[in-house]
Amino acid sequence: PINTEWQTDFVANGISNTFKYKIVAKSINRNVLGRDFTDVILIHKTLISNTPTNGNQIITEEDLYYASGIGMIENIITDGITGNLILYRKLKEYQLP
């Protein structure tokens, strides 16, 4: 359901981290490369690191768009502090069996 949340905790280089996920929208339409995808799910993902000097700090914010029967069609990652774009990925092509 929309607003469902879950998280994954892990340690990397001695630092505790958490990925937090939230289903933001379901059954939406999304246009990628001129193609309209229907029945798309939007998941928001946040990376939080707990550093000794800064405590819990949002490192990245990520929007993941998944199309039914296709998989991920678009991914937007921004810096958790500045909000600047870090990475933009989109589906280039796909084939259905």
C-alpha cells in the first residue's frame, strides 16, 4: 500500500547506515524516452549514515520508478545535504519475451 515503509540497516567501513524506503505512489503513469509507462510504482529511498562527528545524516535521497512487467525505468539520486543531482538513470531499451 501507499506510505508503506521499511528499512535495511548495515555497517560499511565501521559506520552504521540505514536505507529507508517508502512507497510514495502506485498505478501512476511515467514517460521515459518518449514511451508512456502505466502502472508505475514510485519508491523513495533515503541513505542515512550515523557518523561519530555528525550523528545521523542524510547522505542521499533517491526516487525509483518501477513499471509493471518491465522493472526499473528511471532512477534519480540527489545529495542529501545540498539537494544537487548526483545521478540520473533511465531505461534505454528493453525486450519482452
